[in-house]
Amino acid sequence: MTARDDHMLAAELATEAGKRLVELRARVGFADEKALGDAGDRASHRFLTDALRRLRPGDAVLSEEATREERAASRRLSADRVWIIDPLDGTNEFSEPGRTDWAVHVALWEKGELAAGAVALPAQGITLTTADPPRLPDRPSGGRIRIAVSRSRAPEIAVELANMLGAELVRIGSAGAKIAAVLTGEVDAYLHAGGQYEWDSAAPVAVALAAGAHASRIDGSPLAYNRPDPFLPDILVSLPGVAPMLLAGVRDLSRPPS
């Protein structure tokens, strides 16, 4: 097995899971959005875990759709290689007609680092992968910084930061779609606070780092994966040129009043 094999496997599995989800969406339809979302979560989880069990039998798996007991299993915490997957990132967006901002995440964590990853955006027909990292866009000088945030509720610190910097908040669905938007140039950064989980960001962060983007906690500390508790409080992914300004702004906003 080579590292290249892992990169390609992540890309192939994310892409194939995405194709199956597109077909499921077309077959089931949107009359019952909850049923569609539940069916998508289950089918994609089953496909990915079955494939990894067959193709990487010695590796552990951490999936959003696993049971709480499976997520806490000691095997993954003592394993050298753990696949961190989100079978359907953005279930709400997947279940809404016409929305394309949902994704499939497949990442490999190996001995403390993200070693490979892929983010499929099936409704957009693209997969971003560490096998062939995207070329980061050149950011026009002088324009407003564009920060991707949640569709429903932007984190308070993102609103405050946008007001401080004169930035524009861009509402996008899933975390994978937000980070993909950074890598394709639709936005300059993605900032989230208030909590998510490792599977929400492992694969897109792997691709972002391979492409040369900035990825960290909002205080600038490194992102860590395959921990006993997979909760991840906050995240910043951005084009490298705007990261220092955003991190400095977060620090200023986080200081207690004098």
C-alpha cells in the first residue's frame, strides 16, 4: 500500500458515494425531506464503511453515522490509521430541491496527522482531493473579504469580525461546501464557532492543507483529530493571505474590556 493509494481511495470512495446519493435523491424525490435525508445518511454510511472494511481491513473508522459506542471504541484511539468520514455532510441541503451545497467527506488520519482526504460535491459534479490538490485562487487586492458562514445562524464572532473588517458574510450550507468555496475562490475564508465534530472538517481540512491554505482553530492553534471526544469547538480555513488579519481580529475581539 502506498500513500498515493490512500489519496486515490479517498477520492474514489467520496465520488462514488456522491453518485449514489444523487441517484437516491432523484429516485426518492423531495416529498418527505426527513425520510430522504435519513435514507441518504444510512445508504452512504453503509457504502463507505463496507468499502473500507473490505479495502482497508486493518484500519479503524470514525463516522458521523456510527453509534455512540462505535465512536468511543478504544480500537480507533489506539490505531495508527483511522478513516474519518461524513457520509452526508449537509443532510438538510441534500433534502432540499435545487441545493448543491452538500458534500461527502472521506479522510485518513495516520499517526497524528491528516494523511489523505477528499470532498465530493456531488450536485456540482466535482471532487476536491489530496491526490491532486486544487490550485488556490489569486485574491484580488482591495476587495472586501468574504467569509462563509452558516445559512441559518452566523456565529456572533463572525458577525463582529465582519463589522470590524468591513467583510461580507456569505451563507453556504454544509461545512465541506464552505471550505470548498474557499479553495475555489467563491469566498476568502470560513469561520465557525459554537461547535462541530471531527467528521465535519477532517476531509476538507486535509485538502485545504494540501493545497496550501490556512487551517486552524480560531485562536491559531492546530486542529487535532482522532481524539477521545470528537467535538471540535471552532475552526478557521482561509486563503493564506487573509489568515493573519482574521486571526488578529479574533484576538482583538476575544480580549476582555480594559
